[in-house]
Amino acid sequence: MRIWDIEPIRLCRVHLLGEHRELHGLWNILTLDKAGYAGHPETKRWRGKLAALHLRHEALVQEMTKRGYDHRSPLDPVLATGSERQEEFVDPRDAQLRILTEKPCPCLLSPPEGSETR
């Protein structure tokens, strides 16, 4: 399970869609008090930060929409409580960039010229 702390525009299709899927799983663990992965470091860092997780979801959805995906799985904004900022990391951002660089995928570690980063 991983929620990246990298701008969605920099993620390849596989990592963008994979994170979106995992974010929904994490959201269900946290909002429905599910036991699966409750002790995972990624789960622990989002406790009390559902507002930040919701914002991350919206950033992913915005990028997915730009790429032509039809998003049909909104999160309930009423459940988006707690902090709107995520400042805890399983891996620091520079380590996450390194991890992505080492993967055999076309992640855009430098956004295309003229693109906005979020």
C-alpha cells in the first residue's frame, strides 16, 4: 500500500491508477474502521488526516480526468475530517522520487514543460 507524496502529474498511468485504487482501500479502512492493514505505516500516517487524504484523492481525480479517465468513485466529503495537511512520511519525498526512478515505468519525474504541478 502506498500513497505517494509526488505531484500526480509526475505519475505514470500504472502508479496514478494504482494509487487511486489503494487510496480508496485506505479510505475504507479509516472511515469504516476496517481491520485489514490497520497497522500498516501508510494507514497510521493518515489517521486524523482524512481531509488531507480527500484532497489527495481530488488531485488524483483531476489528473485522471485530464488524461481522459471517467472517474466514478467519489469520496464522501462529509467524512473528510481532521487535518488538511500531511507532513508525515513513510519515505521522505526525495526517497520516493528515487524509488520511482528505479522502477521500470514511464513516471514523469520532471513534468512536461508548461505543465502545472500540484
